Amino acid sequence: MTRQTRSSSGDSAPTFIHQNILQDPEKEICSFDSAHLSALKTSGIFPKGTVFRPFDREIRSDMVSDEWLCFNAFPFTLGLQFPFSEFITEFFNLTKISFSQTMPMLWRVLSVLDQIKNNHIPELSVHDLPLVYRLRCHGSCRFLFYSTSSDPLILRATRNEEEWKSKFFFVKRDSIPGGEDYPVKWLKKGRT
């Protein structure tokens, strides 16, 4: 069952829909506050003109809106910028996974493979991923890659990352390239 909520910032704020997916939402209260948003706005990671939603502790990463798109901060700590590369964009277009439901390990693998594609193997494709990884759902409909071999292609990609679940933010969909095309709701299937 979904329920709607208005932002604590006022009645004119858009309605967000609770998907009720998070297993322990109180442990995932947003910690990406106004200071983090201010730094992000001036970093050049997003295109000029991107509209960032003001910090709101009441909004969770699994809440959805036709107007706003949620991003985890983690991929940007790897040096990624938005719009993402063609390789990474193709992955999300193909899988229909929301950015906010991806675990750090998935971002590490995509980032390394993107660098390999750009610097060494230009013909590398997202369609090659099933040769070495399976996409799996793990806890609260979050996705990661599961190695198809006992020897993973990319070492140390499964390293734990502290507090990544609480570091997220929203941008206005119509202020970024392709924003209207990204999924609104989280994908709930377990394996692809």
C-alpha cells in the first residue's frame, strides 16, 4: 500500500508517494543536508541549471515523485558526473533500476568497466555484463552485482561503505537531461 505525504517545507511542495520498501526507514533518514547540497551545486558535477530540492529530513530515498528524481551521493564520490556516461546510462535504461536503489558495489563495478571501455576496449557493452555478473536484489529492493565466478572480475568492489543509504538528494526531473525518462518507482524484481 502506498500513501502520499507533503514535504515539511510547506503545502505548495509536491506530493511524494511512499513505496514502503525500506526495511528500516528510521535508519535511513537523510543526512545529505543543506551544506552538502550547497557544495554539490557548486561542484560542476551536475549541469548548470540543475534544480536541487531543499534538504528535508522527512523524505526517504524510496519515496517517489513525478517531479523529483532521487540520487545517492555515492557514485559522485567515485568521480562520476551527471549526465552519466553512455555505458552507465545504457545500463540504467536497460534494467529500469532507479539510481537510488543501487548499492555502492554496483557503482564501483560500473565505474571501473566504464573506464576500461573508454581507455582499452571501446567495444565493451552492457550486454557483456552477464558473462561475469548477475544482477541481484538484496534487502529493501536494493541492487548489486553477483559474480558468476569464484574469482570476481573487479577485486574489492564489495567493500562496505558506511552510511551510504542516508546520503541522497533530489533534483527536479525537467532540469536535467533525460530526467523525464528515468523510472519513477523502484524496480521490485529480484534477479535479471
